[in-house]
Amino acid sequence: MLDAVLVRKKKQEYQDEEARFEREFFLAQPAMYQEYMKKKEENREAGNEGVTWLTPSSVEEAEQLLEVFGDIEAQLKPSKQELEQTQQLAQFLGQADLFNGINIDEMREDV
């Protein structure tokens, strides 16, 4: 319960600070404020509202991030066996299309 109250308080403080910033920005630089609001609206429409973009603080951190993303990409890539299975399934389904025009009900087995 206390956590919820603290989160709401911090959110309200952030909104108040943002409103104060925008008010002062509008008074000091009206032309730049218009560009700021246009960019803010574009972010809202793109779904990036509230997203904070960060850059790595060091070369080592950047290398670690590249390694992590490389690992993720390797895990998402299908293996050679999965590719072969997909190709075999596609070939089977292609052959199954040969039977599309045949009415199975008309077929019967003469004994």
C-alpha cells in the first residue's frame, strides 16, 4: 500500500516538474516550444511516450550489449535441421495439392 502511494507521489511530482518546464520553455522560447510539442506529439502517436533512450556509457558496455544481442539473434535463427524440416513439409504439402481435384467419395474399392 505504501509503495502504491509513493509511486503515485513520484508520478505526480514528475508531472508537476514537466508542466513547470513546459510553461517556462513556452515563455522563454516560443518557437522552440512549438517544435518540442510537435516532437512530443509524434512520439505519442508512435507509441514512444515515456520511453527513455539510453546510450552505453563505455566501450565495454557497448561490446557487452552487442554480445547479448548477438546471442539473442543466434537463438532466434532456425537451425539447419529446422530449415530442412520446413522444406520437407513444404514439399509434402506441394505434393498433397496434387490430390485437390479428386473426389474421395467417388472412389471405392472393388472387391
